[in-house]
Amino acid sequence: MSKKSKQAILEDFGAFLKKHREDVLKEKNLLQFSYSTNFDNSKLAKIEKGEVDIRFKTLLEIFQAYKLSDTNIIGFKFKL
């Protein structure tokens, strides 16, 4: 997989998280949302913009913070 493909997936995943936060969790304000999670708002912003490559442990923390289950995340589609 090319570096460009990986970056596109990170950006798509970040957009998925942002949409989920805003539409499902009804949390429009990222700073306010960060208060209820283990993340600082700047890290969340970078994740939602696809600017950071996250580790598996961080992914598990994201699942918890965004109240995602395995069925929610399977709904995220990307091309390999």
C-alpha cells in the first residue's frame, strides 16, 4: 500500500469520526467533547483531520470515546 493510500485512509477515518461525533453523539464542539474523553482537544483534532498515524491502543481508546462498537467501525469502508 502506498504512502498516499495510507494517508487517504487516515483522512477518511478522521472524517468518519468527526461525522459520528457531530451527528450521532451530538457533540459539535471538539473542545467540549475532549473534556469527556482521555484525549486533549489538539490530539482529537489531528486524528479527525487524519494528521496522525494512531496505534492500536489509541484506536481502542477512540472506540470508547466515540462510543463505537465493532459493528460501527466495520461500517467504515476504505480501499486497500
